[in-house]
Amino acid sequence: MPPVSELMVFVAALAAAGVVAGLLAGLFGIGGGAVLVPVFYQVFGLLDVPEAVRMHLSLGTSLAIIVPTSIRSFLAHRQKGAVDVDLLKGWIVAVPLGAILASVVAAHASSVALRLIFAFIALVLAFRMIFNRASWHLGSDLPKNPGRFLVGTGIGLFSGLMGVGGGVMNNTFMTLYGRTIHQAVATSSGVGVLISLPGLLGYIWAGWGDAGLPPFSTGFINWIAVVLLIPITLVVAPYGARLAHALSKKQLERAFGVFLVFVAAQFFYSIYS
């Protein structure tokens, strides 16, 4: 057991990450998992969680926290009437299917593989956040099925493998096809609900009975971390939603992109050092 002073430092880090995650959930329509997963990975390492399950536990716990955060953010955005409800209805099967596939992959993937997947996707998202231009367009309206269904499944799959709510991916998809960033952000909060709920159940199944899990874990979900962070993210998420309708997010997106590059570099270093 690490010293109490070290535990308090990491508890404070978790609390700070919860504040940032909640703001991101409302501001970008994302669940904040890109912030939480690397923090969880470090905290679980401090608590001597075996390397074989540490990344799995970080991903699953992040998705569990995103469940109420995404719901709260979605309700806040829906009140403003900006959510594309038709798109969400069309993805009721596709996005959860992708999230479930992600848990199947996680059940069989090594910690190294999951860290590599996280790092590579983070770099792709960072490129989008840093270099995105409003002039980038692939069409004037969203594609029809089966293309739209496949995109939804892909968003669910890659988001589930990153422990995130899919906001950055959906924002990119919608804005590339002529939708406003505010509608994309609002709709992404609903996408987060479609990812996190089946993702939570999938990661419980994927880690059921796995050796080396810390106390108060069900599968790859650690409920101590969930209980600590959920109240913080629930309180903060509506403030992020308000900011989304009042601020230009260009500088914030670039800063978040730089953060993702830093996180990816950390994971690459942990694998090859």
C-alpha cells in the first residue's frame, strides 16, 4: 500500500481530472475519457494493479463514468433544441454495436495492444483538433445508409477502445457534411450515451473473474473511482454545455489536441522504454 500522502495527491489528481472531464463533456459533447484514461492508468499503477489488466480497467472505468455525464450533457443540450434526434435514432443499433465489439476486442487484447490503439487514435484525433478547418467538407448533408450505419459502428468501436464518448469523432463526421459545430456538439452528447451504456456492460463481461483486479471492481470497472468522479462530472457538465453556446472553441480545440499528443507520447514511452 503506498503512503497516504501519495494517495491524497492522486485523489486530488482524479478530482481535477473529473472537473476537466465534466467541462469537456458539455463543451465538446465528449465524455472526457481522453483525460480520465491516462490518469486512471497512472493511479492504478500506483496502487500496484497488474500491468496485464491496468489499461483494461482504465478504459472500462472511464466508460462507466461517462454514462451519467453523457446523459446529463445530452439533456442540457436537448433543452436548447440543437440535437439531431433523427441521426441518433438511426444509430440506436450501429453505435452500441460498435461499443460492444470494442469490449470483445478488449477481452482478448493485451495491455500493450490497447495502449497502442489508444495512442494511435489519440494522434489522429489530435490532428483533427489542431489542424481542423471550417472549410473542410465532404458533402452538403450526411450520407445515407449503409454508409451512415458503418460510420456509427466505427465511432462506437474506436470510442470503446479509447474509453471515450465519441464526441470528437462525431463532431468531425457531422461538420465534414455541412452540419454546424453547435449541432454536432449537442448530438455528440447523445452519441456518448449510446456508447457508454453498452460499453459499461461489455467491459464488465470482458473482465469478469479476471485475476489481479483491485477491490471493489466488477469486471474491468472499478467502482471506487466511479463513485469518486461521477458527482464531480455531473455538477460540472452543464457549465460546459453553456460555454459551448457562448465561446469560440478554436483555441480550446488546439489545446486539447496538444494534450492528446502528450498522452500518446506517454503511452508510446511506457511501451518502448
